[in-house]
Amino acid sequence: MTLSNLKTAFRAIGGFTLVSALYVVLVLLHGTFTDYQPDKVEKITPYQRSNKVLVEKEELDLVIWNLGFGGLGKESEFFFDASGSQFFSGGKMVHATEDMVQKNNEGILTFVQEQNADFFLLQEVDKSSKRSYYFDQFRALAEAVPNYDAHFATNYKVGRVPIPIMEPWHVYGKTFSGLATLSRFQASQVERYQLPGSFDWPTRIFQLDRCIAIHRYPTDREGDLVVMNIHHSAYDEGGVLKKQQMAFLKDLLIAEYANGNYVIVGGDWNQCPPHFDFDQFMPGQTEGYTQMNIPADYLPTDWTWAYDPNTPTNRKTHSPYHHGKTFVALIDFFLVSPNVEVVEVKGIDQEFDFSDHQPVKMRVRLE
């Protein structure tokens, strides 16, 4: 190679490095100045209202389900889980195809219409995101059950998620998502509580702002029914953030129960219930995956962790789902206060057709 060619090559490399550095700086500046920063407590206004008030009813049915924003059905993988790199996709899937997303959303909506539950506590519900082709999943869910209360609590609002960083032509992109709660009954008050803890900068400006959506329903008894929709942190090495979030939640639970209220919490905890083996469904086939447990002494023993030990609720997304090969676990479940009787709880096995999570249905009585 001639000296002239070497100079040309060095100039090309220098130019590429400069452009790459400038791109990263612009991404960080944009993310920092547009960072979503919610208040610690915010009132949530309803998208639509039920005209029914919760009165004495013998039993109530609740369904929890992380919808995976309609983009993580059984055919899907997620490059970050597959490659472990924020910089390159490694040929793995960044976004599901639009046909996949449509198939998943059709299955999700059909399921919700068929359940006839009193409450749906849903996580990873998109309103306007590149990953789900800007389909308003929350609006579609609300309109699928037109006589239900419908509330949305934002927990992921980023103008441009820049991963994979070195492949800007197909980055994750704009994300607007959150928790959706659908109820047959009219809530007297709904609030979004910001959870404590966050990743270090700059990761935090592209991550979720985790929250609890708290819904209050008057009863004909002395206390209210307080229903909490949750989604705790993932990619949380050592469970540092989850421990802060769980401590915050515990204080809320103790206070609500002390005030004579009936408390039901449900959602994606991103951890296993107390004493539940994380690899129970696939002993010795963990694929390097692990999961922490909620401490057994987290709450007094008269509180109830409600789950179906025979049905997994979550699968790993490093590749499309293959029964018996893809690692599965149980991280979606309910928690109820001592004055709530759990009649039945059942995981609904869909072979992860529409999401990387599976629904769980619970029936309770207020004592």
C-alpha cells in the first residue's frame, strides 16, 4: 500500500470515528434534554368510564398479563437478550415484523374480550412506539371492553432509544408505553406513584420510569378496595433497584391495610415468589439464567402470595420460543391482604403465542 493510500485510509477512519462520536454525543444530548421526569405522585384521568359502582359482590375475578407490547410473541427474539450487546444486533431481531405484531394484538384483544373478568392489570402496553408500529394498544384494549373503566399510567416515555448504538438505521426508536388497568367498576381515585431508584446516567434516560398504578374502589364495607398494578425493574444486576421498589411498596401496603382497606397487588414482579425455585419448570436447564426471590419475611404470614405453581408465566427471549428448550419461569403473580380470601388462581397456558408472558387469573372474596 502506498503512502498516499495509507493517508486516505487514515483519513477515512478518522472521519468515521468523528462522525460516530458526534452521533453518540447528539443522542445523549437529545435523551438528556427530553428525559421524561414524572412527579412522585400524579392523578390519572380515565380514558373511559364505567357506570357501575363496586357494591357487595360475592366474588371478584382479576387477570394480570404483561403484553410484551404486542412484539414478543412466540416467533420473536430480542437482540439485547440474544447478544448481550447494546452496540450491535448480531443479526438478531430488534423489532418483530408488522405481521407478527398484528397477530399478537389480535390474540390479545380476543383474549381480553373472552375473559369477562372484573379487573385486568396489564403491563407493557404501548400507545405510540416504533417497536409496535405506532399501534395504540391501550385504546384498542379499552374499546374492546367499552363499559369498563380504563386508566393508563406511563412508565416508558423516550423519544429515541438508541440501541443497538452502532446500527442507527434500525434502532429501537421512540417508545411510549405503560400500565393499563381495565375495571368493570368505576374507581373513585387513580394515582401514579413513582418508584424509587434508577440506573446511572446515561442508561437511565433510555430506561423505564417504574411506577405503581393505585386504583381505589368504594365498597359497602368500612374500607375501600385498593388495587395496585405493578411492573418492577428488569436488567437489575443484584436486584438493587427491586429492593428499593419493594421497600417502597411494603410501606404502602402496610399503611393501606392498617386503614382498613382491602389490598390486591398484581403484575410483573421480575422476581419469584417466596420459596419458589426459579428453575422449577426446567431444573438444570437454566441457560445461565437466574432469578431472585422475594424474601420470605417481606410481609407477615397472613398476607397471601397467589400464583399457579404449575404454569410458567415468563420465557427467555434470546431466541424464538421452543417448548421444552426455552427457559421458562414464574414472575407474574398476585399479593393480597389478610382480609381478602383467594378462592382460585390459575395460570393460562398459551404456549407464549402472543407475548413473552402468560396471563394469570385469580378469583377472590372480600371478607
